[in-house]
Amino acid sequence: MTNYTTNQSWKKAGGIAALFLMALTTSLLAAEAGADSGVEKETMFSLIKKGGPIMIPLGIASIIALALALERFISLRRDRVLPDGFLSGLGNAWDSDPSGQTAEQYCEQSTGSAGHVFKAGLQWRDSGHEAVAKAIEDAGIREADKLKRSLRGLSIIAAVSPLLGLLGTVYGMIDAFQRTSQSGGAAKTADLATGIYEALVTTAAGLTIAIPTLLLYQFLQSRVDKIIDHIDEVGTDFIVNHARKNIASTGSAPA
């Protein structure tokens, strides 16, 4: 269990580092675009300023995405969804009342997804392994849907950010062509090129936000599936084995 937790921690750290490096690389490429064309090198802050008003909602979206991702990383830890002491407490509750009513009440008092899944299995504890497994599977699907709904904010940001960036680029291109058409002389080409590269800043910013956010969304969705699958397996085995043990102890009591 310790090795598994350590490996998971390294995977999380590696994933976050990869996303950070991807965003940083994209930002650096955007910042160095002017230097490669013989123009004075732009700083990240100056590029953001040249992106115009669209950079404001993009900045807000990036902050919200980061906050949502951190909150979901914490909330979707396995020990949060299935606390360490949950199974032992459930076992003690069931041992104190072989009818299972106390165990059901114990599950109701649990605020996590595990309590709902285990309660569904407990209600079919006397109907055999297949009935318990089916009840837990159905409850797991419902809980997975609930957990995945909490990730919708990330999917919305990943979808909207490139569109906002494209909108900013369109507005910037319109402004660049308008200023060029109103100017005269040899400065036309230079002005147009400057206006175009400034307009493309918002597209680069939108993609820089959307790509890591989309990867985080997919990663967290897969984490939800793994957690629910783990709860399903543990829940079915726990309930069926505990029910058999109670039946065996009940059957041997009169002797």
C-alpha cells in the first residue's frame, strides 16, 4: 500500500510538472516570436498587455481552472472518498447488529461516496453475490456521475478559452487592418505585421490555458473511474463475505 501511494504521488508530481513545462514552453515561444523577426524581444507582461481586453477573461479563466484543479486533486484522493477507518467502522457496526440496520445507519452518516455505494449493497445483502454486485455497480455509476459533474468547470474552461483567444485575434486583426488602411507610406507593411502578431497573442494565451486544462480534466475523470471501481470491488467483497460470516455464525449458534 505504501509503494502504491508513493508511486501515485510521483505520477501526480510528474503530471503537474509536465503541464507546467508545456505552458511555460508555449509562453516562451510566444515571447520570443518578436526576437526571431529582428524586433526587440518582448516580455511576457508586455505581450499580455498587447493582447487587449480579451486577456482579462482569459486571466480569470486560468485562475479559476487552477483553483478547480487543486480543489479536485484534494477532494478526489482515495482516502477522502474511502476513508481509512470506514471499513473497520462498518464492520463493527454490522457485528453489533447482524440484521444490518446499524450498518446502514453508519453508511447514512458517512458524507462520502463510499457510504452511498456501501448502503446500496447492504440493502441487498441477503440476495446473493450477484444482487449485491449489481446494486453496488449501479450506485457506483451514480456516484461517478456526481463526481464527474464537479469537473464540468474544467471542461467548460478548456472549450471556451480557445474561442475567447480566437475572438481576441479577430478583433485585433480588424483593428490592425483598419489602422493600416488609414495610414500611408512605407510603414504599411510593418504596421500590419505588428498588428497581426499582437492580435495572435490572445489565441496563444487561449491555447496555453486550454491544453493543460483539458489534460487535467481527462486525468481527473480517469481518477474518478479508478476510485469508483476500487469502491465497487472492495464493497462487493466486504458485504458478501460479511454476510456469509453472519449466516455461518447464526447457523452454528443453536448447536
